[in-house]
Amino acid sequence: MRQNLSGNDLARKLVIISDFVIINIILLCYILLTPDFVPGYFHSATKITILTANFAMAIGQYFFQTKIHYRKISFEEISTRVAKLVLTHVASMVILLSFLSDTPTYFQFAIIYGISTYITIMLARFFERKLLRHFRQLGRNTRSVIMIGNDPALVNMYNTMIGDPTTGYRVKGYYSNKIITNNPQNLNYLGDMKALYHNMENNPDTSIDDVFCSLSHDHNDEIAQIMKFCDAHLIRFYYIPRMFGNYRLRLKPEMMGETLTYTNHLEPLSCTTNKLIKRLFDVTTSIFCCICLIPIIPIIALIIKIQSPGPIFFKQERTGFEGKTFNCYKFRSMHVNKDADTAQATKNDPRKFAFGNFMRKTNVDELPQFWNVLKGDMSIVGPRPHMLHHTQIYSELIDKYMVRHFCKPGITGWAQVTGFRGETKELWQMEERVERDIWYIEHWTFMLDIKIIYKTIKSVIIPDKCAY
């Protein structure tokens, strides 16, 4: 275990060193290519600028420590952390330089240098992740794990560990008085709880790094005994909340004054800063899109009128944030019909006219929803808003259906770009969509929104087979 920890420490130091090397190379390139920024290549101001850059990076590293092992952090989180690191670094550097020099080109410098630094560090992180993945596939820098209990939550954790080689976990097996139902083939049964306690007392396995336990609270004495054993042998102990049937209980810590509580939903967007970032992006992007829409609306309106008599825009009541109803706007893509508020569009739906079908495949019909975003009813990215009729039906059939309304609905969403767009013929399709909507709410990052927008734009060029 100590070897794993020292290996991680060494890797982290190497990554930090690479960050400093990257900023110095980029800064020197900027100075050489922009002589006006610091007069004279080897002028004393150059030395001051380089020293300032390294000091500013040290400030950034202090607030956003480098994560290299990737066992418990996704690549999206890494990109967000790097963005914060670079922003802190550039801001600190510009502030410090403003006191040390009278160079007037800081805005240009901050943009070019900041973007170059972010892209280069992210490329380095990508390479580091690939290299680390290769080492762990060779059996190095791994952590040995045992599991305790027979709850399905352990199976989910096991699948997560073996599904991503970059985590570097090696699961030896599990102890339990009962065999896990639908036990994965490679998850070995090591014995019952008596065998576990016997091994703890008489033959402790010092090669174990982590223990994942999912026992009932009725076994609190046993859980305390296992934690005591782990503490004595420098083993990390993790408790996994049990599942209640098919209902996944994901408890997250939250402070209530001085008391630590656990909630089953803790959304990143409940943070004021994150909420502000998302809203600023929504407003600025929507203003730009609405301005771009002005010259093309008459063209779209003319084609709609030629192909189908009726209004240009389709307005429908849908379920929004916190279950409130709002009017959602679209370009009308179907002939006027009495089933518009109850029936989903199907692949060969006779209600669609030719240009309407094209708009649906390319998402053009959704463009008026940027007005909904400006009004504050929607966000650019979020769970797709459903018609009231479907909210009423599915809220009774799917346990966590209404949870998706803890976030503003979006023009596009995680479910739509991961294969669950369009008609939901079977209940499991809607269940998967809801599962992805909730995952988005619980794992929101600004970079995740950018990723979803990219995938949505890509689907315009290469239409989704479910887009109808």
C-alpha cells in the first residue's frame, strides 16, 4: 500500500513540474513572438515576468491541487479543475504584473496566453491519463480491494471499477453470509462473515488497500469492528449505502449548521456560483442566437406557410423547473391536429409535413426555445421538458421521474445525446432517459454542458437515427 501512495506522490510531483515547464515555454514563445509585450528578449522585465508567472502558477496550484490518480475523478472534472487552475494563474499573473510593469496589452495577453496554456495542459493531462492507464493495465500502481456484504450496490461499484481501467482497482472478491444475486462471473466469493472475522484476527491480509462495505445498520457492531481493523492496518474503509429494491439511494453529505446530514440529492447547480455561470452562459448565447435568427425567421415562416396552413410557431404547455408549467415555443413542424398535446411524434408520423420533418431531424424546430431561455423558463442544456400529459402518466409509473425537475429544462440534454431522444415506445426507454437526466443534474459541470452542446451540433451535421 505504501508503494502505491508513494507512486501517486511521485506522479503528482511530475505533473506539477510539467505544468511549470508548460507555462514557461508558452510564456517565452509569447514574449518572442510579441516583442512589444516585454521590451528586449533578455531585459530585466523579462526575468520579472517569468518569475511572476511561476509565482502565479504556485498560487493556482495551491488552490487547485493537481489530481493524477483518476481513481475517483472523471476526465470532465479534470478539465474543470484545469480551467480553474489556469484562470487563477492568469488572473494572479495579470494583477501582479500590473504593479510591476506599465505594459498596456494585458487583455490580449490574458486571452491568448490563457487559452494556449489551458489547451496545452489539457493535452498533457490526456497523455498522462493514457500513460497511467497503460501502467495500470500492466498491473502497476493498482489498489487491492475486498467487498463486504451482498447488496446490489456492491455490484454497481464492482462494475464501475472493472469498467474503467484507469481506476486501477483489483477486486479480490467479497465476504457475505449470502451469495449476491446475479453475481458477476469474476467477482469471487471469499466466504461468510465468520471467515472474514477469522482472517482479520488470525491471518490479516496486509496486501489489501481498500475495503468497500455495504452492510445493514443492524450490523453496527460488525461495521465498527471492520473499521477498527482497517484503521489498525492502514486500510481505507468506504461505506456504500444499500439499495432499496431497485431504488438507488445515493446519499451525499451536507452541513446543517454544525451538524453533518446526508441527502439523496445534492445538485452542483444549488451552488450560487455554478448557477450564475450557467445563467450568464445561457443569456449571452441566447442573445447571440436570437439575433442570428432574425433574418432566417421570414424564410422558415414562408416555407411553413407554403407547406401547411396554420401558425408559424407551435406553443405548448410543458412541465418546467420545480414542476411549474410554462409555454414552450417551437417552429411548427406538423399539420394542426387535435393530438398535439397527447401523442409523441413517430418515425413515419402522417402529421409531419416535409419541411417539418427536416426541421425535426436537424433540430431547427427547437430554435425558438432560445426565447424561453432568455425568459428564464429554460436553459440551453438540461432535461428536455415533457408535455403535461406525459408528466402525469410517467410520474405515476417511474419512481424518480419528478426528480428531473430539480433543474431547469433544456433545449438539449444528456439523455438526448446519449441515445435516448425521440419516441419512447417502451417504459424502459423513458426510465433510461430519466436516469440520464438525474445523472446530469447530480454531475453538472460547465464542461459537461459544452460537451453536450458539441454533441448536439454534431447531430445536426450527422442526424440522429432517433431524430423524428
